[in-house]
Amino acid sequence: MRNTVKFISATCLLCLVAGNVRADLSDGLVAFYPFSENVNDDSGNGHHGTVHGALITADRFGKLGAYGFDGVDGRIKLDGEAINSLNSLTLAIWLQTFDSGSSKHFFSVANSGMDNEFLIRHDNGKIVLLVKGEDHKMSDARIDDNSWHHVVITREGSVIKLYIDSNFDSEWNSAPVGNLSVEKTGLWLGGDQDCVGGCWDSAQQFDGLLDDLRIYDHALSESEILALYDTEKQPPDEGDDPYQVGYEAGQQACQDNPADCDISVPPDEGGTCKPATLSYDFQLHIPLLHYTPVKDVDTPMVLWVDFEPKDLKQLLFQVADYGEIEE
């Protein structure tokens, strides 16, 4: 029994899965970015974003549906109109950080007169806010433990509250007031703008993962924050997921006929397909791409892999098994 190890450019992963939302948490939802294959706004308000160096990667449930930031030049630009003119608001996001250093900015809002209109970073694992240029250290709890955390920030007048994993953490009760002023190109994830849409400092880039960003036009209550956390901490109910159905069918086929578990892996660029020898120890894997088997089988297959990011520029992944796609 042998596993084949392949390298592939992470850009090949921009074609994949996930996402779910609970209807009773849609009131006042200005923008929602589940990061399922893209940076589209799923709230229906059209505040879509564009990727600038960030890479699609596995989310907290092990499925491709989060974005990775390399701490160098990985960023995402969102539509500044999503937050422009808001006074009261809620920002909710899932994150995992790989860097325990200071000035690791993951949410940056700027206008032509103020590059720190609304900024969120972590310093040595503790959340820090800048609002209209004024800096305030918020969190008591640390988030730099290499685990996923749900971070929620609410703003109502001069009061800003921080919740981590649904638990109230701290409050800033004398924050600057007034509607936020944001340029169309002044809302970014992954770094700190020192001018609108640019002037990046490599020492201020976020190194980690972000997922499921929500922006509301009001401050959510504690009970709503708990409901949101309880909803999103569980894997989405996918029903009869064709990948799972295919996996189970393919698993049985490989157990019955191990010799038939060979597929061809297309090369990154040009060339010919290469055969891959597959294991059938069948642990938990991730469906990646569809391939045609080497054997004389007409049914398309799905490639399942275990993978780990290597500096988010290149992924090392280990071919493990495949599942048939039932049509």
C-alpha cells in the first residue's frame, strides 16, 4: 500500500466548496462573505470583493472555504460601500493566526483623510482597535493559540464591545463617535492601508486564516452573538452531499476491487497525465478535483487528499483515495 505525494500551485484550488447561513440572523446584514470558492457577498447586497494574493484553503471544518494570508502580500479588497456611513455596526469573523507578533492587521478601513478610520489587528495575540485614528487595546483573552476563534466587535455610539467565541471579553466606552467614512477601495482584509488601497507595510500583514465575515448595520445583542456562534461552530448540514455519496460508493468499490483504484493526475502545466497509486485505508479526506480513472471505467471520479499548506504559496498534498460521482 503506497501513497503518492504531489506538489501543486495553490492557485489550482480556486474551484471548490462550502457555506451556510441561518435566516434569523439576516436582519440588518449588510454583507456576508462565506469565502466559499470566492469573495462574493452572499447577503444579496452586491458588495463583492476581489482577491489580491490571498489563497483559498481549508476552513475550520476541513473543507476548502476559507482564505489564507501569508503575512507578506496576501490581501483581499472588499467593497467599501458595505461599511461606509455606518454608525452602529457589528463585525463578526472567524480567524486563526499563525503569528504571535505585533501589528498583525486583518481588517482595515480608510478614506483620503484618515488611513486608520477603523482598524483591527492583534498585538501578541490580543485584539487592538483603531477608530478614527485613536488606538485602544481591547482583549484580555489571546487568540494566538493556533486555533480557530470567532471574533465579534459591536459599535453603538461611543461604546465598542468585543466578544471572543461568544464570550464577552472587554468594552471601550469612550471610543470616537460618528459615521464611518470609507472610500470605495478603502476596505481590505490582511493588511494595514497607510493610504487608501495601498502603501502597505510588510511588517503589518496578517499571517493566518479568515472565514465567514459578516457586517451588520447595528450592534448585535449578546443573545444574537451566541446564536450566531452556535450556528457557525457546527459544520453546515449538506444533506446528500454528492461528494460524500461518491466517497462512500468509491470506498466500497476500492474495497471490493483494490486493483481498480488507480487514477491519472493531470500535470500543473502541459505534459501528460501521470498515474497515481492510491491507498484505501480511508480516513477523513477532502474532495479536491474530478479526474478520469486510468482503468476502463466511464464514471468520473473525485480525488480525495490530505494536504498541508507550505507557506501558502505551494501545497503539499497526499493522494489517499477516490470516490465515484453518481450521475
